[in-house]
Amino acid sequence: MQRLRRVFAIYIETCPDCGGTLRVIACIEDALLIAKILGHVRQRDEQEGSAARAPPGPAEGLLKLV
């Protein structure tokens, strides 16, 4: 973790959004395991159809009261 701070100036102990404290629960350094995990993530994203889309239009999601 100190390596990330020194080399890349990444502070993984502080949330970049709110400034709160974070804690590391795992540090995976085995290249084969990392590739396997990323493969599963990519596969999941492909199955979910995670392609970006435009936000809903003004009439979408509104109920018409008659």
C-alpha cells in the first residue's frame, strides 16, 4: 500500500469522494489470480449488457393521470 502512495500518489486509505477513512481488506498480487478475477468481471459486464445509453427522456417514467 505504501508502494501505491510512493509510486503513483494514490492514497487508498482516504475516500476520494467524501474524505472518509477506508480500509484494505485484501491485497492480491498473483498475476494469474488477477487475470482470472478480471475475466469474470468482464464476462459479467458482457452478460448484463453494460453498454452506456442516453438518460430517459422527459416523458419516460411519468404516470398519466386521467
